[in-house]
Amino acid sequence: MAETVEAHGYTFSRPKLAAEVSNENATVVDHNETWSTFTWSGADSHCTVLPGMRHFGALATVIPSTVQTVLGWPMQDDYYWTSLAGTTGQHHAADVSNRAEAQKPDSTTFLVSCVDKPAPDVEPKIVLTPENYDDTAQAMKAKVGEDATMRLTITDNKNNDQPLAYYYFSLHLDDGVNRKNQTDSAWEAHPVQITGGSNFRQVDAHTYEGMTDANGQASLTLSQPGGAGVKTHITAKMRSDFNATDAKDVIFTVITSPDSDKARMWGHMRGIIESGSLYKRPLLADETEHELGTVRENNEDWALYDQNTSMQAECGVGHIPRQSSLESLFSAHPGNAIGTEYGWPTAQQSYLSAVEQETHSSVNLGNGSVDSYSGFKQNYLSCSGNEMVANVEVSTDHDVSVGTQAQAKVGDTIVMTVRTINALNNSPVPFSAFTITKGMGYNRAGQVSGFDDPSSGSITMDNSQYGTSQPSMVYAGTTDVRGVATVEIKATTGRRAKNGAERNTGKFLPAEYR
């Protein structure tokens, strides 16, 4: 049996037999020998230097399997004590059978290997890398109901940004603010939620804490079920002893607000295309000069018009839907689908129809009822349009099924074909600009950490690299006279990881390299 083993400048000594010490707390039999085991305080007293998780990270690089297979050391119960503090009354123990770790009560007895010297002083640097970062909003953006992914990395600023494994961090969430930088206690009923694996926990509604993995990283998944469409400021910092911090904003948008700087909330409401007709979304009061009044619904102030002159001034002649058109729109989206699926306001007012007779009418797009009246009533307004609405269709030469992933080996090429079409009639739209946004690289477990790809999952699109480690994550192109463009995508380095390309349609096309 090896008495010691060296790993990156550290010398580990084998655990002690029971006959070799007198201060053990218990014993365990492994391969016909009786070994000393210790509680955590006993282990700390037994060793001049009790190794931390950083030490065991170094040891893992020279032990390809287990300490028993390579060195013959005992591993009964699998764990060795470390110096890394956990929650109150617990410390971390290294699993020498599979390079993992877990928090254990301090009263538990485990085997102990001492190390010759402490880890050197470090200067941690903490970095949050978000997916789907919006440069205009200066925030990571996702829709309420979807997940957003962020990678946290801690490196040593003193040592060429070497990863710092098994370091604690905390995350603090400020109250959410709307586009007007306002807060509301009601919005805090549904705050941002974060998950991050077994070494990550929620302390309270605004605080989380976790620990980096063997690569100095943590994969964080953010969501905001029931969110109101607010921006949340997130600050990451070391849990103790160090002053390093980083901060990012995250926005979860709602369908009930438009993506307009005149909106109160952050949203993604759009118009509706039905049977070749375009129904524009209603306007906010601050988006028009023709409104006669306003009403607040779903946290937004909507413009109200009547059938005298204001709706004609807003839409123009020939661009106001007829009563029959609005009834057909409701029939295609019954049961208040226009309110729940498209986010349009439907509870407070009906929608004006074009003037076709002496009496006027409005259609309730929430329940389909028609209100006929003489004189004028203030209601919501949707203008009709005949503008060209460009849409994007994407396929690849490796997989053409919708919603599935194209797979290729590292070094092979995936050819993506982009087609731009008119959403009203499906005809090609030539010379249309489009973008492809590189998502983060994921391993098979769906994590953006847990692999040591030096490129952080970057990919090459038409001979330029894109990714979180590159200057840009967004490829910009233009279709040709046929409304078609091809893009060659490949990964030249890296571990097996899934990458996502997001187009300006907001849909997701995964591509897997292995």
C-alpha cells in the first residue's frame, strides 16, 4: 500500500490504522485491517492540515478511478472528511469512490487522509454568464412560463483564472421593477425562482446559496411562474471571506404587455394573423395621440376610441375590421383564447367594428357577444393591416423533423437552411435580414456546467466563432433573391454538448455535437 500520494504539489498521507493512533472516535474494518475513523472535530484535531475540497479536486486528477484501486487505501463508507464547512453543524466529505462530495453531520465518523500544506491564498473572481442576453435591455430575457439558464463561474484572479472548485457563493434577488422602474408588493407574490442541483438551496424568497463543482462552475435555472413582467437584479457574491461580486438583470416577459418602451411591464404581445388577415394588437394610451380615454387592464393603460372620428384617425380608411371579421376572429379563438393565449385585453371593453349602418357595434373578443348601439361608446380598437409580415422557417441537412435536434460529430458540418416567407400568404420574401443566436452548451444532464470544454461550447457559423467565450453570440445574415440562405455550422473543439440556435421567430433549434 502506498504511504503517500502527490497531486499537483500536495502530498496526501494514507489513513491511519487503529493501532497507529489513540485519538480515533471509532473504527472500521476494510480488507482485513481495522482503520481509525473520526468525527469532523476529531479529524480536524488529528490532522495538522485537513484537506479541503480544493485538495481533493487536485487528488481526483491523479486518481482515475478510486483510491482503493490505485493506492490500496481503505474506502469503507466511501467518504473522507474535508475542511470545507457546510450548513450549521455539517461539513463536506469527499466521496473517494466517484469524485463526488456531500454535506454530512459533524458527528458522523469517516476515514481521514491528511495533507502536507494548506491551499495557497486565492483572489476569487465570480462571473455570471446568462443565456439569451438582450443587449438593448441589458438583461437576460425569457418568457413567463419558460426557463432561463445562467452559468456561474468562480476563478482565481491571482492564478490566470484557474477554476476554483467547491467554493461557496450566494445569490441575492432585488425586488422586481417594471419598465418605469416602479415596484409593487403584489408583484413579489411571484418572484424569480432558481434551481441549481444538490449543492444549491434557497435561504429565503430573495436569497440562494450554492457551491461550484469540480470545474469551478454552477449551472443555474431561473423561472418566474406567474410573473408580472418585471426585471429582477441578481447579485452573486462569495458567501464569506471574499469581496468578489457580479450582477446581472433577468426579465421574464408577459403575453399581456407589448414589447414597447411605452408599456408599464415587460412583455411580448403581438398581433394576430387569421385566415390571411392581420389584426394589429391594441395600442397603449402612450402610443397614440388619437385616444379619447384610457382603461387599465393587466397592468397596462390601453387607449380607448369611438366610432365618430378617433378610430378612423388611428387606423385610416379601410383598415378597421368589420363586425363579421371580429366575430370570425373570435370563432377561430373561442373561450377567451385571445385574452389567455394572445394576451389582448378583453375583460374591460369590447372592440370597435367599422361603421356599416346607422347603429354602431362592438364585439367582445372574450365571449363573442355583440353590442349594438346608437351614438358612440369608447372601446378598444384593433386596426387591420396588409403589411408584409416576414416569418422564418429553418431546417438542416442532418434532421428535418420539427422540434428535434441535428446531431454531428465534432469537426463535422451541419448545413442550416433559412427561408423567409410572408406569413399572410406563404410567398418567399427575398433579401430579408435574419439572426441566429447561439445558445449555451448543455451536457446530457441539461446542465451548462459539469464539463471542461475550454471554448464553453462555442460553435462556428460560416467560419466565425460564436458563444459565451467569443465576442458575439449572434450571427446576422440575409436571404437571397429566393428568400433562402444557408449557414454552415460546426464545432471544432470541445466535449459532447448540445448547442441551441435561436432565430428571430423565437423558436429553438438544438444541434448536438459529440
